[in-house]
Amino acid sequence: MRRSGSEDARATTTNTPARPPDPPPPTPPPPPPPKKQQQQYVAPEVIAGIPGLEYGPKVDAWSAGVVLFVLLGGYPPFWAESEPALFGLVRRGHFTFDDPAWAGVSDG
């Protein structure tokens, strides 16, 4: 079936104007600044801040022990809502293995 000339013209031409491109999406706001992380791995000698004191292997062993505690138990040995309270706990150096998380960790 052949179309008439006027039908061919309607099929190939449009009278609608070109649509402008969409504007770019709005830029998302920047993420909030990270919260200050507590210094859970710091040794009591570092907290004391004694001028001239050089830190040695004992300080490293303390931090490694805290990391090991977290790896084995799944939580840090010292926890407080504020850094001053946390540092008080670290200075006292008292922690326990009473949590059920330690039931599966061997004694020897």
C-alpha cells in the first residue's frame, strides 16, 4: 500500500521543538567529618606524657596485647564514652576475661 504525498510528509516531519537537556543531578552534600577515634591501644606510659621518656618494646607489647585481645574476644579490653574516662581505665590496667566470648578461647 502506497501513502499519499501528504501522509509521507506527516510521517517524516515533526513540529515539536527540541527539548533542552536535563540539568545535572544536584551534588550530594559532603560526608560528615569522622568522629574522633578513641585511643584504645595507647599504653599507660604514653598517656602519662612524661617529657623525655623514650618508648620502647614494652609500649609496643601493650598495644599488640590490646590488638590480640580484640582479635580473640571481639571487643576492646577498655571502653568508655569519653577519652578521659578511657585513659583512666588504661592507667589502672584492669580488665577481665569473664565475657562469654572467652569461653571458646583456650587457657593454654
